[in-house]
Amino acid sequence: MKDQRGNTETVDWLGGGLLTGTVALLLLSITNQDWLLALGCLVLFLLFVWRICQTASPFIIPELFRNRKYSIGLVLAFLATGIGYSIPFLTPDLLTQVNHLPSGLIGLVLVWDCSECLILFRGLFSQAFIAK
């Protein structure tokens, strides 16, 4: 490893900046519910797509997205991660607004739910740790 030469390609800093700006404006537009920020996100995304198609060493290689299975897997991973991260935040909010439960009772519901998952999946997790 020490005697191997690294890759001499340059980093596409402009492409990375456009992608960073796209994600930042997307998060800000969702948080602030602002359509102007969403429009800015769309503009930066289109500039990012144009940049990765035009530059010699793009930040993300556009040929990756021509593989249909890869693209579908990427979208599914994005959706599954979003759902997984939103459940702990949405559950108390839904219990408050839909079922009109007080915060103490919501805590009991969540503790019961977590303990039930622990009991149901105990064997699965313990076998994974014991086998190694």
C-alpha cells in the first residue's frame, strides 16, 4: 500500500459545492416551508447535473445512473432511510394530534412499543452476537 501511487485526477470542487448547496436548500425549503428555497434547490440541482455531464472528472460519475438497478436501489435506500429516521419523530406527534394523548401517556406507549420489539427480536440479535 505504501509504495502504490494514488489517483492523480482532480476533485471537482464546483460539482461538490453545487451538490452541497442543493442538499442545503432542500433541507431549508422543507424546514421553512419556503417555495423560493425549493426553486433555488431545483436550479442548483440542474446546474449540478449539467456540471457532471460536462466536466472531464465529475464529482459523481453520470454513468452510474444509467444502470437501472443501481438507480432504483438508490431511490429505495433513500426512502427507507427517510422512513426509518422519521418514525421516532412522527409517532409522538401523531399520538398527540390524532389521538389527543398527554405527553406522559405517549411516553408509556413508546416504552411499551420498544420493549415489545426487544422481546420479539431478542433471539435474532442474541444469535448474531453469539455466533461471532
